[in-house]
Amino acid sequence: MSKVKIGTVQMSCVADKPTNLAKAIEQVKEAAKKGAQIICLQELFTSLYFCDEENYDNFALAESIPGPSTDALSNVAAEFNVVIVASLFEKRAQGLYHNTTAVLDADGTYLGKYRKMHIPDDPGFYEKFYFTPGDLGYKIFKTKYASIGVLICWDQWYPEAARITALMGAELLFYPTAIGWAVTQDAGTNTEQYNAWQTIQRSHAIANGIPVVSVNRVGEEAGVRFWGGSFISNPFGSLIYKASHDQEETVVTDVDLNQSDYYRSHWPFLRDRRIDSYHPITKRFIDGD
């Protein structure tokens, strides 16, 4: 398909998991009624962002994938003929957990999952306590409407992840996200951080010649004000949608996949890659003599 309608669901969450799932399903239905074909939910949308603390009780929030949430979303996907990108807390086995996104095709089929590769550990974002780094590698999912790549939040700062996923044939990159500002932080720092976050992802669009869809949450949780600002960039980094920083928004945006051919032809970054010279990128750091 040359044009795809992308639904983005930017919402706040509460402590009750069933309430969040029901709210997300309601918003998926709203996006579908507006014409969405592929709908992306934010990172870990079934709960508050629990990684603000290291608390063993929070492991009870995890579930199998496929599991109860994917089952419920599969029914909605089939009913409304939409693809759903759903970020969940995966319990793989006793004592083994991942930050994982499942992809459900428009007939409700579970297409598979991507496990977050880059795991942060910062004040208020103690993800290494909860998540084992992904071991499935980078993936694309051939949905009814497009071949999509999925990366998750902290992955969005790494051009290597975007490049590999694009080289695998992704026509769009999706980034379910949960990122925000400390409530004590000054406005200038807030602006700088948001701009850096948006810029790095728009750069992935430009470097790879494909649209990027980034979906964040809103609301204040445990000293963090999630900054929203969900957006969609065209293949040359131009914004075609940008959400507010503090409002819940379910929006449908037309994305023209044919633009990728135009931009890749006129700015042939893939053609001119010197793959013979990139071996040093596999080193942690290139030390001097």
C-alpha cells in the first residue's frame, strides 16, 4: 500500500492494570473508527511506569506473551481490521522478564514480539532491575498494511538499531516510549531534553529514508512528568504530526510510504554506505595506541 493511516494513542495511566487495558482498547477502537490501519500504544501502557523504583512486588505486573492482554487486543484487531503495536511487561519464565512489544495483525493474528535491546538504568528509570536485555535481535513484522520495525524507548537513541531494522526491510519504524522530565527540573533543561529526543529520532528517519512513529505517555507519576510530545516524521525528518506535552490524544495521520523511494533516490545514503569500512563499530570504544 502506498498510503497508510497511522493511529497514535498518547494517554495517562493509573495503578489498576485492567483499567489501563480497557482504556487502551477504547482508544484503539476510537482510532479505528477514525480510519486508522496501524495503531501504536505507548510503552508499558497497562500500568504506571513502575521502573521509578526497585520493588520486587512490581514483578506481579508481568504476563506471558502471547497472554491475556494480547488475547484481548487480538479480538479488537480482528473486529476492526487494524494492526496493533502493543508494549507489555513480559514474564518469560520464573525470574526472567523482558520489556517487550507484541504485534497483532489486522485479522487478529499474533505476528510475534520484539524484546527491548537497550536497557537504561538512571534515577527514576531503573529498568535493569526488571528487564533482561532482548535476545531476539532486531525484527520486522509483515503486517497487512506495511512491513514495520519496532524498537522501544531507550533503543531510540541508537542509530545502529534503526539502521539494522531499516536494512531488514522496515517501511516504518515504531517507538513505543515512556520518557519524561523530573518535576524539579528547570524549563530550559526540559526543552533541551525533549528537542534532543525528537531530533535523534527524526535523524533516523532521514538516515534511513523511512517514516518514524514515536508514541509517549502523559501524566505525572512519582516525581516524573511524562512529556507526551508523540510525533510522526516523514522520511526526510519533517514532522507531519506532533502531540501536546500534557494532553491525552488519539490521532490518525496519513503516511505516504511512496515518499521513501523519492527521498532514497534523491539522497542516496544507502547507496553510498561504505560497509567495508564499518568493522570498528563493533568495538565498545576505539582506544588509542
